Amino acid sequence: MANDLLTILSRPEALSSTITHYCPGCTHGIIHRLVAEVIDELGVRERTVGVAPVGCSVLAYNYFNFDFMESPHGRAPALATGFKRLRPDMIVFTYQGDGDLASIGMGEIIHAANRGEKFTVIFVNNAIYGMTGGQMAPTTMPHQKTTTSPMGRNVETAGYPIRVAELISSLATPAYIARAAVHTPMHAIGAKQKIKKAFSYQVQGTCFSLVEILSTCPTNWGIAPEASTRWLEENMMPYYPLGTLKTPEGKEK
Amino acid sequence: MAKKLMKGNEAIAEAAVCAGATNYFAYPITPQSEVAEYLARRLPEVGGVFVQAESEVAVGNMLFGAACTGQRVFTTSSSPGVSLMQEAISYMAGAHLPAVIVNIMRGGPGLGGILPAQSDYFQAVKGGGHGDYRLIVLAPSSVQEAVDLMMLAFHLADKYRTPVMLIGDGMIGQMMESVEIPDKAQERPLPPKDWALTGAKGRNPYIIKSLFLDPVALEKNSILLAEKYKVIKANEVRWELYNVNDTNQLLICSYGTMARICQTAIDELSEEGLSVGLFRPISLFPFPEKVIFDEASKPNIKALLTIEMSMGQMVEDIERAVVGVKPVGFFGRTGGIVPSPDEVKDAVKRQLASDGRKKKG
């Protein structure tokens, strides 16, 4: 009886039907879906503008079903600032990787957060440069081998990985800062709650919000997809602990 | 509105407000910081937006994001600051976005100095950022003209969906002159801003981008830009002639405040019995090449002399325009040194006494 069938899962309206270009085992697709679900649930698709970065997710605008602009490398928070200041009624978010946000765009993200710009940042941290072919990122783990750290990241010369969520949490300006992962269904559910929280603060006009999401890069890590999720748990999660680091109310949750 | 005595930087700021450009992003740099100081007070009165950015890199990109709303946006800076904005300017040109960038030039290269110069001509007119693009470049020679050209700049930016640059030297920014600014700029018809990001309500999503991974699509965008520049070249050439007549032996080519100093020299030479005309481009792109060719071709003209506050930049466009029909000389000072009328007069006399070969120095 077709009439008795109940749809319990369908493509979010905020997600387009375009097939993504992401590598097998990469979690960009999951994160895209979570963002789209949140935008649908908050009912803001028709007033949302995304800012695409430079890097693996440069084509993000092809996968979402709302207005988008494309930023120069690292500058997404500056574009988002310009747009949101002129259109505070719109919902604006940047979608950035770790090379984009933690390296070339460090100045833009710190100052946008410090000014308390009322947009949302989805920050995808996979500890490597993906699109350019697996070079060392500011988030690359100590001793992690990449094409530009072939002997492993040497912390004597390259320093330690930058903990972006902690760094931004140190600012006095009120903000919502959280870190999540999506490599298991349980973690994805937790990540969605944080993403929804981040967008909700924006809808209320409360504060800057950023969710750092740990992600996998089987292609450039040179590890099979399933082993990549274990590598993320064993190597990244101890150094990048999950949780809510800062809320505008000033207390951790 | 009655005439008011205003500093160039403040007049430029007020002209933008008059043109409905109440959205401004900037980072302080001498000799134009008064624009930001003025607007920090003025914009709240008109419900505008002013963000002091952390760098000129951020300014350029705030402008980029703000331009995507379809509202009028602008920034002002000086030479090293404009260099930092080149990334965003290239992207905005590639994405067909309107914005106005004011460069109150100081000496360079590098950190250079803080005194007036015209040494960013190449950067403004020939590119600056990467890729196949042009800017509309306007060069005022007085504070009043800076006001008028600011309003024109916003109109042209919207009309052609392109970044427009207004370049003046530190003198324009710092000197006080009597100006008239209307309460509201007279608007001429403009195409609808049906490209602006307003939320995908009842329509397909809009994407503002400059990435075209398909080479055919990228070339198509470059051709689209080139076609736009062709239309601009056909319609937006602006210039002024001073004391140009059939008795001229020499034609000075100069722009901006330098051209005003040349006018003084021309008046004094006239008293000495030497007839010299002035050709002043107001639009540096599109460059008035046909006009300068026609003027240079007149039989009474023995030579041209380009005078700039640089080591010689516009002189290359003058040479290109006259295609060898007459000799083109050059005289320039830079580093913040402004040539005096006497220096200009000497350069004119040297050029007329030369044997007609190109002379630079």
C-alpha cells in the first residue's frame, strides 16, 4: 500500500542532486549533508549565502541549493564580513579547509572572530593539504609524513599543529566554538547538533560561531578509508579533543 | 548645495555618500587616512556601514563580499595598500562585480615615501592583479573634479559591472579647495542588478565566482570581459584640452595635479611668446589615444612632451597613441618631488631645442 509508506529520509532541499567530486573515504560529503539538513530544519535556505573556499571544497557551490560566492584563498571570512554587514538579515556561512583557514587565511579568521562577525564557519580539518596533493598543513600531526614533510613533520622546524578551535576560544569576544568529528554515525549525530547550534546562534543574531570538524583524507594520507577512520581516532582525536570550547554565555557545555 | 572649503580626502568621502555608496571598508595609510576618519563619523548618520579591516588584503575581500549584495561599495587607500588589494581586484573583475577603489598615490616602489607621486600608473592601467582584465581608471586634477569623478565612478561600476579605480596623488588628498557637492547625486538609468545574491527564493541559486576549470568556459569569460572593455573604449573616453590651438609648437601631455602645474607653465610660456597646448587624459583607461593622435598630427606641432610625477609611465601610452607621427619627450620627477612650473618650462624649451629625437630624462 503505497499510501502507507512513510518517507523517513530524503535529500535535503538545501542539497543539490549533483554528484560530488570528493575522493572515496573523504567526509566532505557527510559534512555537506549535515549542513544542508540543518539549513532545512531551521527553514533558512531561501536567505542563506555560502562562501566557498580554495581547496578540495572549492566547488561546494555545485552541491548546495542556495546562493553562493567563491572566495580567494583564505579570505572567506573577509567576504562573509562584507556581505553580512550589509545584509544582517541573511544567513551567511563559510566552508573552509585547514590550509585555507589555518594557514593563508589565519589573519582573516582571527579578526572576523574577534570582531564578533555574526556568521558561521564550518572548518574542516584533515591534517593535510588535499587539493594540491598532500602537502604539510598547519594542522599536520607531529611526525606525519606528507609530500613536503617526507621524513615526517619536524616540530623543531615546523612547529606543532595549530589547534584552531582553542586559539579562537582564547579571544574575549563572545562566540560559539566547538569541535566535532563525522567518521562514525554516532559522531556525525554529535557534529550535526553542534552545526545546528552554530547556525541557531546566527539566526538569533547572537555571535560568531565556528565548528571545527575532523575529517579524513585517505588519498593523501595513503591509508585505506576504513583504516583512515582509525588513524583519525588514534592520532588526531587525542590532540584535537572533541567538545564545546566556548559559548556566548561564557561557560563550557 | 553651497560651495564649501574641503580637504580632498573629505570631499571624496562626502561625494561617495552623495552617490549612495554608504558601505566602506578601509585600513589606514598616509596620505588618505582622513577618508576613514571622516566616514567613521559620517556613515552612522546615514545608516551606512564602515568596517576598519585588519589589512588591505581583508579590505579588498570585504569589498568583494559586500559587492555581492548589489549595494554600492568602495574603499580608499594609497600605493602599498592598493598593492595588497590586487588579489581581490582581479577576482572582482573576473566575477563581474562593481566596486570603486580610490588610490591616493604616494612614492614607491616598496614602502617608498608619503609624499605625492604618480608612479602607480602602470599598476592601475595595465593590470596590477593577475589575469586578462582592465579597470576603468579616472584621474582628477582638482578636488571638485575628484568629487565629480567619484560619482561617475559608481555609475560606471554599476553600468559595466566592473571595478573602477580613481587615482589621484597625495596633493589631491591633502589640499583644501572650494567644492560643491549636491545633497543627492543625479542618477542616470542603470541595468537591473539581477545578479546580486539575495537568497534563492523562488529562483535557482546564483553563484558568483571566477573559477572555470573548463578551459573553454574560462576563455569564454575572458572574451566576455574583452567585449566589455571594447564597449568601454568606445563610450567612456574622457579628456581635456587647455590652450590648444593652431599656433601651438608643442603639446604637453600630463594628468592629475601635475597637469595643473603644467597649465601655470603654459600661461607663463605664453607671456614669453611660446605657444604650448596641454592634453590631459581624464580616463587613463580607456586612454584617449585617437584624440592624442589627431592633436599630434596637426602640422604646427613639432613635438610632444609627457610630464609626470614618475620616472615615465604614461609616456609609453602617449608613444603608443602617436605611433611615431611626432617625437615624444619626457620629463618627470618622483619620490614625492613635485616639479615646479619653472622646471616644466625648462623641459619644454629643451624639447623644442632638441633635434627631434626622443629625449627622456
